Amino acid sequence: MTIAVLGGGAWGTALAQVIASGDRPVTLWARESEVVEAVNGAHENPLFLPKIPLSPLIRATSDLGEIAGAEAVLVVTPAQHMRSVLRGLAPTGQALILCAKGIEAGTLKLLHDVAHEEHPDSPIAVLSGPTFAHEVAAGLPTAITLAAGDEAQAKALAALIARPTFRPYVSTDLAGAEIGGAVKNVLAIACGVVEGAGLGQNARAALIARGFAEMTRFGMARGARPETLAGLSGLGDLVLTCSSTSSRNFSLGVGLGQGKSARDLLSDRRTVAEGAATAPVLVEAARAAGVDMPIAEAVCALLSGEAEVGAVVERLLTRPLSAEVRA
């Protein structure tokens, strides 16, 4: 089966490296001409994944037409651009494995629903879990969730991309795999704020636990299974991105916690902190579903400049006392 990767950022490049490590040629589509030239000429991507030698089996292109012939496509474009990119991809019925994390603005739809609308004849799967691109590309051990609507299909796609150091666990819970990845990006910003503001490790641990409760409430309201949210694509990814400066979302939160403006922090970045785009969409979707998500609301207030760190922390700490587990 021929495989392509749609998106030449750090994660897309790392996934191309995973595929190529199985002695399988892979086509990598990138918007940036400098990425295409560097991957094909020097077998590296210094713009998004520096200091990682890439396999010569990876061939880059900026022509979407060259992706159309692939039988399976890993879609790694940012969540808010996924629909437009998929719309430009010829519908050939190829399997689409979605690797971005977010909820579409405006429609409030999960990305597998977006992909199904644009490519109704394609099998759709979701790849999500605790993964830093540079570690995956370097061949360090990684476990991840691969969800598809049909278990046999999920197993077939998992076998296609599995490598000795890259282990997919299969699921049929597309919504759960997606919601875990989307919500944890917002919570990672909140944990970065705790770090940047010097609020301590107790506060971070509490935020992770209460954030996971928010993730679970929202996920179940949108049809996710609790065991998926407690797995790699939910809790596993949450722990990773809430505890390391290698996380773009966590690093953004650190800057916010230090009193820097979201506008300045985001304008100074080449790579995307998906949580910044997801936060207002998540809050809108939670309100529509009648789900209380105070941490996500707090992150939105910081990103929009509506409130400063001190006011947001005070707002969270003065919420009415309540039972830890809601009936």
C-alpha cells in the first residue's frame, strides 16, 4: 500500500520518518518550498524538525496531485485548515488517518466528521496520543491510539504504520480519541500558566486532575467513551503536554503566566500552538452541550486579554465548593 503524509511540519515530518523506517517509500506534502527543497536535497527539515537526519525514502512535494494516488494518507494539517486542504485533495476513496488535534471553528464539528463530509467514500481513522515529534523522529519508544469506526480496519491501519518503537493501540472510539487530543492542548496552556506564574507543583497536579474531569465531562457529552479518555489519547497525552517545555501549548502558557500578551507570544511563533485556536471553539462547544469547563474558560480569558493571570486564578479559587465527583 502506498502512503503519503499531508503536512510538512514537525509532526508530519516525524510520521513520514516512522513510515520510511519500515523500508517503505513515503510522499510528504508541504506548503513551504524551502521544506520541500531541504527534504529532497539534504534529507532534513531544519525549519520544523532541526537536527534530525531524514530517510532518503521520504520524497517531498508541494503538489497535492501527487498525493491523490496514495492508498493511505496521514493528514497532519492544522485543525482549522483541514477542511480546505481535504477539499483540494482528489477524492479517490483512499484511507484518511487524521493526525491533527482540534475542533472546527464555526461548525463545532470533530475532525473525523469534517473529513467524512469532504471525502464520504474514504475510510476515516484518527491517530492521537502522547507524542513529541522530535522523539518519534529519533526512534524513541512511543505508544499511541489509532481509532477507526471498524475494528478490523483499525487493526489493518495499525499494522501499516506500526514499527518496533512506534506502537499503535486500536480503538473504535473516534470521538474519544479526538476529544482527548483537542482538550489536552487547552489544558496544557493552563498548566504552563501555573508554571510561568510560579504557582507550584501542587497547583499543577490539581489542575491536571480537574482538567481531566472537564475533558471527561465534555467527551461523554459528545459521545466519547470514558475508557478512551482515560487512555493514551486522553490522560496519557494530557500528562505529557502538561509537564514539559517541549510542548508548544505548555510553553505558550508559561509566557502568559509571566505576564506576556497572547498576541506577542503567538506572533513570534513559526509553529502552531493548536490549543490557542481550540480554546474558544471548545468553550463554545461546551456551552452548547451544557458542560461546565471553568479551566478552559480561564484559558480563553487569558488568550483574549479579557483578564490577567491574578484575576483568573482568583476566579478559579473562589468557585463554590462542590463534590469531587458529580452525579
